[in-house]
Amino acid sequence: MAGGLPDPHLVCPESDRNLSESWLVAPNLRKNVFIVSKKSMSFLSLAGVISLTGCPGPGPTETKVDPDPQPQPSLSLTAQRVGGISISYDVSFENLTQENLTVTRNGSAVSEMSRTITTANKSGTYNDQRKGDYSLTVTGGGVSTSSTVTIPNFPPQADFNDLDNSVKHNSQITWQLE
């Protein structure tokens, strides 16, 4: 080895070619010798060019952070049948000033049950409802959610204990059931 470089006529261990054909020798700053194949060096050169010039296209995208993000509106609704023929509901909302509660029965609007709610957490009960499928929907700020409650067909019930139900000969008592 002359001047710190290997003899170019030595045989490469992986093949029968000599170093002058298949090896590139480069000393580093501390005078150590690294041996890199010509193909690897070509690949490194190409990779360096690509990394310096960049790939075609718009380049990396940067996520833009909104300096003053607006809180998103949210709302929730729970509705259930209580006491057989009543409907209980709980509504809550955030980042809204009001929400609208609309109620339908069997697909038809029930305007006397619909309302505007301005309190963030509101509960209520609709007592003694007729049979049918009730859909409660809350909307506000472009967000909506709904819940369905079914009031089944119950047989009529009556408590006759407090009524005068003494029947005398040739008398009649009539009760109107709803």
C-alpha cells in the first residue's frame, strides 16, 4: 500500500475483478480509509441530488393552525316513556345560545309540544300522551339529534271506588271512558 491507498491490482474478495475496476477508495478526515462500491456511490450521489433538488410537486404541506379557533356547537337529547303514557326528556347544549325542540307524533308535527330552549340543560315531561310514535328532535348551530318514544295502546283503566255505583231496580248508570 503506497501513500495510504491500497494497491489497485489487488483482487476484490467478492469477485475476481481487481480493485481498480470495482472499488472506490476515499479517506476520511482522520485519515481512515473507507471502501465503497461504485454502485453505492452512484446511488448516494443520485440520492444527494434528489434531496437537494427535491421531488416535483407542491412540496410538503403545512397544517395551518387557526389562531382563534371557534368552539364547535354540541347538543344532546334523551327521551323515554315514563309512567306508561308520559314522555320525559333531557336536553343539553354547549356553544349555542338556544336550540329548537320539535315533536312529531306518527310523522305529524305536534306544535303545542315544540318549543325553543334557551337554558343549556333542560328537562321536561309531557304527561298523558295518546298512543303513537313520538319523535323529539333538537337542532341548533347546524347540529341536530333526535330520539323516538313509543306510547303503546293500553286498554282503558278506571277506578270506580269513589263513584256511587249502587244500582237499583229499573235504574241505570252510564260512565264515559276515554
